[in-house]
Amino acid sequence: MADNALANPIPSVAAAHDDDEDPDLISLLPDCILATILSLLPLPAAGRTQILSHRWRRLWPSAPLHLLDSHLPVPTSSLCVAMSRILASHCVSAVRFHILLARPSASDLDSWFRSLAAKSLQELVLRLPSDDTLRLPPSFLSFRSLSTAELTNCRLPEDGEVYFPHLGELTLRLAIAPSAAALHGLLIGCPKLGSLSLDRVFGCRTLRVRSWSLRSLTVSVSLTPWRVQERGAIELEHLVVEDAPALERLLAHDINWGPSINVARAPRLQMLGYLGIGIPELQLGSALFRSMCAVRLAADLRSVRTLALEMSDPQLKFVADFLMCFPCLETLHVTGMRILNYEMGDDRIECLSHHLKKVVLKGYLGRKHEMQLAISLVRHARVLQVFKFLCENECNSKWVTNQKRQLQVDSRASLLAQFVFEKFSKGYIRFSKSASNISLVDPFDT
């Protein structure tokens, strides 16, 4: 039975087959290959192979460990006991360790972390089912081989040397840092960090990012100030990218209020958004915006290729101001727009004449203010290839034909431009939480 195999990793088998009796082709493979195969099986199936023979009984404990509590066929109340026994039975490396259902005690977690650190754990996911914050034990800092970590509803350790030499991807969600210095120390202690996602992190009012390795930075804050009061801790109000020479994408989730963003030095920044009126102040190089209103413009952000804007009630001029700051922009996403009268001339906006290839309007209904923005882009985007309308209505053929007529697509600036109308059925989301994955070409295209 699966339960017995997991609860007792080395069961007693009365009728074990002799290794030399009529071996099958799989049994002819060397132990190292069989152990690799076992590591790719679901944990219950891998555990059941112990009943096959004496040889298989020793293979499973020596296979690289992928321990996900959601895969264990035991009651939730027994998960912690089962996981402790599995960890005790394994004597080699641990690849993945996920807690999604179990409710470990502080001593359980400390014991598991010590065991996993000794087994050179590579991937750690703590997504605890309770809203109560779990304080991570000091043994968390002993992971030297960790490459990926996702920590939800956790409080970071207050003391100890922070050094994760191989950590490349880190997600903190509903997490608490004991101080701003602790969060800064965590980033400094990750010299190979390539992707950082901060999803409602408390305990740090101002975060200053200085990293030679960081390529993707994703930030979100609570939807309303009462969430901060509920947690009893300060939340991020100011994000300052002081020096990030490798940073390629800066993404903002759920920005309804704060933080202010200041990008001082990110020479390779290619993707930026969503930018919205909830951001009190936005400084990009020498350009400065307050609540999406331009205070100072500067067309010096030539590295940015993709821009996403969320505009609840701005003028079309606001869009034009942003386009002026990104002369080499190739893709523009606009969500939730209501735009007043303004004519977007292409003589001052370099990206309209030479670079803008794709525009996506999300939540489109063909209203007057939406139509004005679309017509302006149709008239002036000379190298446009795709104009996509993600519509909230049924988007039938008669309506689409009427929209194309009003958009005056026959007089478009780019004769190669294609106009795509699709029903937007995924709900009101900016982009998926997996957007921090650098392999996603365009996380806004959801």
C-alpha cells in the first residue's frame, strides 16, 4: 500500500524476489540510471518500487528526492510525520521540497531544514495554507546549494549570516522582514540572483536595489492601506533601483497605491510596466512623473522595448508623453483607458516613426475615448505590425466590421498593420504571478 510505503520507507517484504532470478531489461540498468528514473516518478509510485526486490529496496532511498507534500497519499494531519520519515530514510541529494498543505511546527521546520541543507536542496517552496505568519528558523540560512526559493506567509530570520551563493530566483509573498537592513542583507547575500519577486513584503519602507546579477524585478503592494495596518508592519513605499546593470524587466503587480519608483541606473532595461496613477512618483533617469502627469520629460531611455500603462482617466497627452521618453519602444500595452481630446503628432515621437510594432488595448469596448487613442496610433505608427483589441463584449463580426470602419484602417500609416479583435475572457488581471520568469517573452500579453 502507498501509505505503508511512505510511512515505513524500508518495509519488510516476505516474498522478495532474488536479484538473480530471471532479471528483466530494466533491472539490467546500472543503479545510477535507475535512481534517476525513480526521482522522476511521483513519490508514491517511487515508494512502491521497494516491494520489487532487495535491490529496489535500497534504490529508492538513494534516488534524488522530490518531496512535495501535495503528492503524498496520507491525511493532512499525518503529513508532517510522513515527511519526517521520508527525509530520515533518504541518504542522498534533495532536488525539490514543497510545503503546500502541511502545518509544520517550528521544531519540524528546523529539523527538515537541517536535513535538507545536508542533502544540498536546490528548490524550496513554502506556501503555507494558514494566514498565520511562520517564523523561519535560523537553519534556513544554512542552505548553500539553493537555486530557487518561494516563501509565502513567512518571517525572515533576524540574525545570522545570509549567503546563498547559488540562489537565482527568489519570491517573497506576504512575507515579513525584521528590518530594512535584513531585506537589503538578503539581496547582498545572493550574488547570483537573477529574478526577484516581492509580493506584499512588510517591514521595509525603502528598498534600494544594487545588484550586478539581477535581470527581473517584480513588485506589488497591498490593495489598500488597511492591509498594512492589519499586518502591523510598514510596507514598501519607495523602490530605488540605484545600480542594476543587468536588469532587463521591472514589473509592477496590483499598483493601486504606491510604491514610488526611481530608476537611477539600469542601462539594459527592456520591459517596464504596469505604470499607473497609483504610483505617486515615477522617476526614470532624468524623466519625472507624478500620478502619471509629466513633470520633466527626457527621451534618454532607449533600451526599453516593451511598455505597459494602466490609465483610468488620463488624457491622450499622457500616453504621448510616455512614448516620448522611450524612443525605441516596440510594444505598447494600455489597460483601462479613458482619454480626453489630444492629437498625437508623430513628428516629436521617435518610436511612432521607427520602432513601435505592436499595440494591445485590453478591455476595449469601442467607446469614444478608446477610439480616439486607437485612431491616433493607427494614423501615426508607421511601422506597426499588429494592433490587438482585447474586447469585453461579444466581439461579433458585424461589430468588428463597424469598428474597423471607424478606425479608418484603410488610411493607416503602416500598410502592413494587422488588426486583431479578440474576446477578453480572462478577467481583470494585469499579468500572471509567474511573470518574474525571464523566459516569458511578454508577460503582459495574457
